Amino acid sequence: MSWIIAAISLAFAGLAVLAFLAVRVLRAAAELGREVDRTEGRLEPVRVLFGERTATVRGQRDESVSRGAYDRGQRLHVARRKDV
């Protein structure tokens, strides 16, 4: 009888460990989702700038974009944050 109780106790202990690890995985996944959203927000202006700059190469220039650096032949510079 004591072997049965020991086996059941070990099974519950194993389930407790698995539950703990599952909670850690879910929290890490949520944190990763927040990080992806934050990174997407930071990269969006660069993606738009890249699309504007490559549109002229592809011949699909959007006339609503200000001509700015395109007419002067200058390169557009993207400000980079130092705290990243």
C-alpha cells in the first residue's frame, strides 16, 4: 500500500513541476509578444522610408512623397538611438 501512495505522491509532484514550467513558458511567450510589438513599432518608420527610397528604383514613385533629398541627390539619414 505504501508503494501506491508513494507513486501517487511522485505523480502529483511531477504534475506540479510541469504546471510551474508551463506558467513560466506562458509568461515568456507573453513577454516575447510585447517585445515583438515594440520592435515592430520601432521599425515601422524605417520600413516606410525604405519603401519610399526603393520606389524610385522600381519606378513606382509616389508623387505624394515630398521630393526633398531626391531632388538634391542627397542621402536620407535615419536617426539611430544610442540606448538600444
